[in-house]
Amino acid sequence: MALFSRKSSTAVIDAPAASTPDSQLLDDISGAYALDPTHSRIGFSARHAMVTKVRGQFDQFEGTAVIDTAVPANSKVDVTIKAASVTTGQEQRDGHLKTADFFDVEKHENLTFTSTDVARDGAEWSITGDLTINDVTRPVTIVFEETGSAKDPYGNVRVGFEGSTTINRSDWGLSFNAALETGGVLVSEKVALEFDISAIAA
């Protein structure tokens, strides 16, 4: 993950609480950034057996962003996710997700997202882009909310965003399912994608 090697990703749990002006919101967050995977989450949730939600995430990803607050359309986001890093906390289920029924990690190493349009309304950013899974590319729009900006104790300028969207997994060929005796299916077609992002100024 060389993309992130230039910036510290050391956990700050033991650092003293910041109370200096550097910890306040930045006046302008415009600039180039790299995602900090150690303080970010790219996750998902889907309903199982029509009863409850199963949640998971990808543990390995990298990405870059260019933020232009004055002309949001000039902003840009690129993210690459390692398909084999998918985890739901259950080994057998994780193994199934890596097969050809879902992500087919032997043939398709990465999931990617490349933005094609960015719009802003105050602290809300709407990012439209091409999401590629299993070599199928379709447009999605993700709405993000700014969660903060600061200079951390290690001198890194950080910005934070939370976002989500819902997709139909069969649109990307993730069509495995099984019928339930009582009606319905084992895995919902709709999947919620969830993003908690911390990015460091490049």
C-alpha cells in the first residue's frame, strides 16, 4: 500500500486531546488527498433470509481525491478495493463471497470507483461515478456529508466524510440466491454501501 507510506497512519488513541487552533475546522478543504485506510471504512449490508441484516466490509483499499470547494465539478475521486479482502466476521460466508457466486476473486482482483461528476450543496457532496465489479461497470451516485477537518497531532491535514447509497447487486452480475420454503429469498437484491472516510492532504 505504497500510496499511503508517506503519511503517518499511527493510531492516535494515546495522543493527548487536541485543543489548539489546529484542531478547528479548516477554512477551505480544497486540495489533493489520499485515503487513510487505517481510519476509514468501506462497508456494506444486505438482508439475510428476509429476517436480519448481515454487515461486512473490505479491509484493503486505496484511493485519491481532489477537492475543489470553489468549483465542485473539478473535484475527482478514484478508489481501488481488493476484492479478496471482503470480510463479514464469519469464515465460511467470507469464503463463499470470494467464489464465482459473488466477487470471483480469482478472476477479478479489484473493485474500482472513478468519479464522473461532483456537486456540492453546503456540507453535502453528491459524487456520481463508475463502479466496476466483476468487470461490469455501472454508474452510481453516493451522497457524502462532511464530518470535519483538522490538523492531527502528527501534522497531517485531515478531512472526514460519511456517505451511503443502495445498489441492486444483480446489476453487477452478483445474482446468486436461494428460495426460502416460506417465500422470499436467502439474500436481498438490494445492498447498502456505507463509507466512513478519513483522507490526508497529499
